[in-house]
Amino acid sequence: MIYGVLLPQVKEVTARMIFDSRGNPTLQATVLTAEATGSADAPSGASTGKYEAVELRDGGQAYHGKGVSRAIENVRKISDAIKGMEITDQKKIDDAIIKADGTPNKANFGANATVAVSLAISRTAAHATGKELFDYLNPSAMRLPIPMMNIINGGKHAGSGLAIQEFMIVPVGAKSFSEAMQMGSETYHTLKELVEDKYGKAAAGVGDEGGFAPPIKKARDALDLIMKAIDKSGYSNMMKISLDCAASSFYVKKKYKIDGRSTSTKKLLELYLGITNDYPIFSIEDPFDEEDFKSFAELNKAGKCRIVGDDLTVTNVEKIQKAINMGSINTLLLKVNQIGTLSEAMDAAMLCRNNRCDVIVSHRSGETCDTFIADLAVALDCGMIKSGAPCRSERLSKYNRLLEIESLLGTKAVYGLPG
């Protein structure tokens, strides 16, 4: 109730199976009120932290065990738990979902079910109030984020043998989001030409997030190729590079298997420090195993670039608080499906803001064309988004939505990092 006016109430929540960008089943939830409806899709990760909220799959033979009929059935239970609640009371609805699930990690309903419903609630509320989603979430929102574009894939996103999972270009020198997209697109296509010239056309196939996966084994070889593409595109002083190491994926028997050899934690730290000295590095995500808060802190203390927690922090306020207390990170990678509801993700973002820790809103490797995270990045005023390469529709849908938001904001739009 606001000023005695009865707000739209949840009438029903339904769900259906759809396919994600890897051709695996996921689900789409739709919320109905008497006045409006809204839908949202659940993404899925490949490189996942073991402390993430649980994604519920069917098991068995169908879809190689990746079916989502159980999660879809659980949406009916969620519907019963939130029916009649005011659609604009996101926190109350999310709390009711969490209570009905009854587990600390969404293991009962499945985080794929809870996140789809939670995001659909917010989108329905925006429709019911006649607002754009970003404006509904934050009426003062006007900041377009810097796109962090994955242009060379390794790790679990490719099969090349390159240990580091993502090499991204970051157009920090752009004056607007649209200019950033131009810079990213031109550099991406220049890189494609370089890959084809050096490794052949077959090497220009793309990975899960749209980046190329040429037969490169060493991090510096990938970085040198990217630097050549940046220079050839004319953006040498305007473009930086980010790494998502996903180091847990190459941590084996207390050693890191990288660049064709096993190395100690100390030597890996030295490798990163050398890279930050020799290349324009914007950020390094998950540089060590997801349990190793101490080594994160050592790299962060060096002050060379942003140190980003993803598998380390899994958008969980307890994990984030520990990382902040130990000085392990200065930036959080925020993924709503890691924690399972929008309210919990917003709490994570607020915790970071209150502790001078920055936020990057992120996609997942198994995506859909749902554009929610584009609006969320603007609403959080965080100034950074990861949505993959300027390639593949499920990646570009987010970038195209941001171009639309930029147009909607007109002269009020600002670009880049806050402050």
C-alpha cells in the first residue's frame, strides 16, 4: 500500500523450458498480475564457484541430465508462496521465496528457479508502473557502463589449452557507450584478421562468450596478439586489458598448471606482477584458487590493478565481507544467479559500495537474450559490465539494450566509472 492505493498483486507465476546459448535447457518464468506481466530467463555458468547457489537439474538421460522439469515444477511452489503479495515489494517477495526454499543455497527450489522468478517480479513491477526497468530500479540512474569484452577464450570456455579463461578489452578512453562499442567492435574484427593470418581461418571460431580460441598456450602470446590488434585499430592509449583467470580451474594438487608447466602460488603471483608491469592491465579476476583469500590480498596489496572476486565471493555477502576484511579484493563480480534473488544481489552491491569496493555486473557463459543485466548495471551506477565479445546474439542483446538506454537518456547519459 502507498498512500492508501492498492498496488498490483502477484496473481500467478508460471514457467516453461527454453534453451540457452549452449543449447542446454533452462527456464523462463512469467509473473502475472491483473495489470501487467513480465518474464525473465535463468542463465547458467560453466566455470562455477563451489559456493554458488545450487542450480537444479533433473539428472537422468534426457538432455544428458541437464533437464529443468524439476525447477519448473518448483516455480509452482514459489507461485503459491508469493501469491497476493504486492508486486513492487521486491525484498518481501524475495524473502518469502528464500523462506519457502528453506535452504542456505537454494538447493530445494534451485537457484535457476528462484532467480528467474525474482527477476521476473522486478520486470513485471516496472511494466505495472509504466517505467523502464533501469528507471524503476533507480530513478536517478544515468550511467552507462564500460563494456569488458571477452575476445580471446581459454580455460573452460575453450579447448585450446590456454589456462586463463578470458582475455578482455576494456575501452576506458571512450567518451560514450556508443563510442566504446565502436572501439570494441573494430578491435575485435582486427583481431579476427590477425588470428586468421597467423593460425588460419579455422582458428577464428568462437568460444562460449564470443571470443576467439586460437591454438595459443601461453598468456603472454595472447596478450601480445591483443596488443597488436589494439594498436592496429588505433586505440593504443584508449584501451586496456582485463583477465579472468578462473584459477580454480587450473589448480591441481596445490599447484597451478599454466603456460605449459606447474607452478607454485608464489611463482604465479610473480607471473601476474610481471604481466601488470608489461601490459595495460585494467583488472585481474580470480587470480588464485577460490579458497585462497590470502594470495588474493597479496596481489591486491601490490596496487597494480583491480583485483576482482568471482568464484572467491559468489555474490554472497558473507564471502564478500570476508574478502573486504582481508583486503582480498577491490572489485566484486556480481552475478544474480550466483546468489539466487535480486534482493540478495542488491544487498551485495550495497555492501561493496559502503566499503569502497567496486562492482562489475556480469553475464554467464550459458546465456539467453534476456537483457536484465544491462538495466541492472545502469541502475547500480557501477560503471562496468561483462557481457562477452561483440559477437553472438545473447551477448549483443545486452549491449544493444545499453545502446537503447543511452538513447533514452539522451543528454543526461554519462559513461564510465563513477567518481
